[in-house]
Amino acid sequence: MICLLSLRRRLPALVFLLLTAPALLAQPTNPDTRNLLPVPTSVRWGAGSLNPKTRLRPQFLGPTDTSIVAAVGRTLQRLHLNAPATGKLATTLPLLVRYGKVGRPEQFDAERYSLRVTPSGVSIDAPTSLGVLRALATLEQLPQATSGHPLLPSPTVLPQVVMLPEVDIQDQPRFAWRGLLIDAARHFMPVSVIKRNLDAMAAVKLNVLHWHLADDQGFRVESKTLPRLHEVSGQYYTQAQVREVLRYAAARGIRVVPEFDVPGHTIAWQAAYPQLASGDTLYKTVYQSWRLANVALDPTKETTYALLDTLFKEMTALFPDPYFHIGGDENDGRQWRGNPRIMAFAKANKMLKADGKTLDKHALQTYFNRRVLAMVTKYGKQMVGWDEILGPGLPQDAVIQSWRGKKGLYDAAQAGNRVILSNGYYLDLNYSAAAHYATDPLPVDNPLTVAQQQLILGGEATMWSEFADSVIVDSRIWPRAAAVAERLWSARDLANVPDMYRRFGAVSRQLEGLGLQHRSAPELLLRQLAGPTADVGPLRTLAQVLEPVKEYKRHFQGFTYVPSTPLTRLVDAAPAESDVARAFGWQVDSMLTAYGAAGANRTTPPAARALLLRMRRQLQTWQTNNSRLIPLLATSPTLTEYAPLSANLSTAATLALERLALLERAEAPTAAGQAAALKQLDALNKPAGQTELAVLPHLRRLVGLR
């Protein structure tokens, strides 16, 4: 039962807790991160803990906010710390929640908070309810294992003992805009997918869902004024479902910024309303390809702006956030150049280059952007667009989202526009979490003035969905998006990559408990690929060290994808970043360090002996896996294409085992033998089935050890 106390009744309880709680630590210490992600601004761990048999009863000091009451209830349920009903035997202590006002994330209200856990109870103090939500996210990451009891893995398991350590946390975000883009246009993402990802966002303190809702392959929102827009797409969100998502996000302190991309990426629009087209091609359906179409709306027709005005009037009313994203990317102007009427318009309005013949595409698109900006402004919104919209004449009211590089970020800030960084945070490129972690919106060497730095709002991780449907999208976002979340929340000098990956394990378990399918969906796909009677183990062993090829190379490696292509191959079950390969790479690093410290002494260093044993076992598993997997690969047409990778893994492991044997005998390889082995490893480094062996670079470093 949640206790809503009056102000007069809450004050004595608050005073009692503050007066009776033991001091945490008299002097600050060097805090450790434990399982906290993002790392808070300041953490002081105490020696005590909350009694494992304790239950917490919430008490609120602040304006009435049903979202906060519900959020506190969710946290207590997940931690199994709900206060018992009257009469049940249990120690009940207060969870004091104090905040000054109901926070409005769209106004960038403060998210700072303090969180204090002592043997006498828990207290949260924040200037706004947003800070309370961030404090609850931290509280859910505090549980630690007690003797004989594992760390709480999931809110769905039976209640177990939870130990909350004594701690004093002061925390606030570095950047106000910390987003995740989910592309629901290319592959439709049902409401359940959006909701569980909102839960994951809240867990790592991301606060903006950038909902990409329209592209060449679909227009995904019901329009009552222009119904053909959603009718031609088949799958779409009803306006009632949109409001449901908005409520769900708001209850977690997350804003929702919609994107309706114009003038490019609009074949779905033109399939519904052909009068929007710049060219002669008529589309009867949405685009059935992933190739860039270079199709754009006609920017010279008043009917184009009339239709856009009708749509934006409806959509700005549906989405309450003050920011409204209009896209503006990847329009090369070729359709405009090929249309004599559009070229005549450009000439009449001085939108040609110096030669008097060539279209200045940027000038014409800036004209279009200004018209759209006027509409968006009329409906009380601030326009956001990708960095292509930046140019002479673009008002400073427009917010720029930089995806092409840091130059666009800096150019926008120097022009006086507010900016969001996405370059370096593209999750769909299958880069490592470490690569995203190393990308900072404001690195030490940035060229901006102090005033210009204030224009950097933050950043967004982006998940484009050409190769991610509703089944596997979680595994493509998480846990790597957590690296972006920490980079945008925590201090710039936080750079301990191994510690980040260590904490990923705890975050992954937490997200799994929230209903995310980043682990379960790939495992289910592996079992489907193996078949009902086959042993999935050998296939799992191979998949664990595979990664999809980086960037957008899947488009160009012998397999043609269209929107209806099932994403059910091994490449789709493989992790975006291989934990197994990375762990082996760290073992190689440790081995190199140990032998480097040994200097001229060629005997095996004591520190390396146990490591050698672990590495040998792993290499033997990889060496023998191919013989176990061959029967399955031979009988499954969907797996046959991965046979070369299985064989290459076995060969590479054999070469690495030979090098380990020399290390154990304290023998140096011959120069010729080592060169031949390295050449053979290089020859094995070829993708197949749009995947590559992620462990090969680490094996090469091991074989190349001198």
C-alpha cells in the first residue's frame, strides 16, 4: 500500500530519518562504480546496508503526481521491497521522496537528484519529479548479492533477499538531450516494442525518443485528414496508440519527438498523393527497396505546401513535444534538376550557381526549409532537421542534428543554431560500444567558444531499421546504447572501457528483467535455424564469435534485401558486438602484457600460466567445433553459406594453439613460420553470409607475439 501523506504528516518522518540515519562517511573516498550505469556525478559508499529483510513504505513530499507514485511502485516491485500489508511481520522503513515541482522534460527542467541509502531507510531529494525518476533508475541498480543469494536478475522471478548498500549519491546529467532514434518506417515496430525500449531508456536515463515515422517504405501514423498516407503503408499506429505511447513515455520522464522526413525519403507520401512528385514516375505502392531513391517532393508547387500544412497541423496537435523533426537529409536534387518547370522556378528566384545553368540545390532546399519552418512555427513547434538543412539563410530557430561528422556540429553551433550529435552513435553500423563511448559531443579539443558550447544540446543514438525488424531490434540497440547513455550523462573524463563492459553484464540482466529481448530473440532464432532435433551448441559457438559486417556492406555482398526479406539468417542471430571475441581479446592483451614484463626471460611468466590454460580450452573448443557443426551446415540450406567461416575458425584456432604450445615451451617461432601463419590468418579474414569472424584480429595478435 502506497502512503500519500499530507505535508504536515510527512515532515516529522523526514526529520526523524535525517536525524537518526548514521553518517555515511566522514571524509570522501574514491568511489567505485559497482553496477551503476551511467556513473553518477558523486558517489560515497558506506560500510553498512539496508537490512535484507526490510521493506520500504513510500512517503511523498511534493505536489501530487500520480506518475511518481506509479514509478515508485514499479521500483519497489522490481526490487521486491514493497511494504507488507498491515499485520505481516517485516521491518518497514521509509522511502522518502521529496521534490519541488512536477518536471517538464520538454522544457529541460532539472534532472538532478540526491539519493541516500542508510540502515534507517532511503531518501530521494530532487528539485523536480524528473530527478526522482532518475534517482529511482539508480536505486534499481544498487542491489548487491548477499551470502547465498545471487544478484537480483529479474522482476519476474520469485522474491529473494535484496541487499541495498549504504550510499550517498549526488547526480545530474552533463547534457539535457539524451536520445534514442527508433526507425519504425522501414520496419514497423509494434507498440509493445516501443514500450519495452522506453523502459530500457528510462533504466539508463535516456530522455528523448526520436520516433522516425515516415520514409520511402512507409508512413506509420494514422492521419484523419490525409488518410491515404497511412492506408498505402499497411502497418501503422492509430492515433490512440500514439497517445498510449506518449503517456507511457511521459510517465518515465521521456519526451517523444516525431520525425516526418521531407522533402526526400517521401515515396510513401507520393504513392498516396502523386501531386507531390517532382518527377514523372508514379508510385502505386511504397518503395520496395533499400537503395537510396533520390526522390523528393516538388518544392515549387503551392499545393505541396498546402498538403504539408494540413498534415503538420494535425501531427503537431497529436504530438505535444515542442520539437518537431522534418528530416531534410539525403536529397541530391537530381529530380529537381531534371524538371524544366522546377529549373525555371530556380532561375527566376536566383537559385542557380555562378554559371547561370546549374541548380544550386542547397538554395532551393533552404527555400523549402524556410517554408516548412514557418508552418512548424505557426503551430507552436521548434523545427529539428538533419545537418543538410544548415546553410545561409536558415534561421537560428532551427535545431540541427549532425549525422555526417563533427564539422556539421561545429558549423551549426558557430552559426548560432542549437545542435544534437548523432555522428558516432549509429548503432546500425555495428560498431563496438567502445567506439560509441569514445565519441563525445564536446571533446577537450573542440573549437567552440563557451557561448557556442552551450548550443550543444546533447546527442542521440540512432537505430535505422533496414536490417532490424521487431524481433531482433532489441539486440541491435542493447546494451550498446547504454554506452551512449553514459557518455551523454556522465563526466567527459570517464573513460574506463573495461569497466564499462563489466557493468554491461549487470545492465543486460536488468534489461532482460524489464522484458527486453536482446538476449532471448537471437537465442530463439539460433534454435529455429538448428531445427527441433539438432544440438544448437555448435551453432551457438560459431554465432558467438560472428558479427554482421560493418557499416552498410550487407547491401553489397551478394544478397539482395527488400523490405519483405525475412531477417532470419545467422547474420541476424549473430551479436552486433561479440562478447566472446572481446573477452578473448582481453586475454590476449593480458598475455602480451605478461610476456612483455618478462623481458628477455623466455620462460612462461607465472601470471600467464592460468591464462594459458583458459585460452587453450577456448581455442580447442573453436578448433573442434567445425567437425561438430558440419552435419548441420550440410543439411540446412540457410546455414550452408556459413560453412567457410566455421572452417576458418577451426583453422585459425589451430594456428593459435600452435603458438600457445611454443609459448608454454618457452620457444620462439621461426621468422618464416610466423610469417606463414600470419599470412594464412590474413587469407581467412573474408566475410561470408554478411558476417565476419570477430575473433580473427585477436588471434592474429596472439600468433604475431614475438
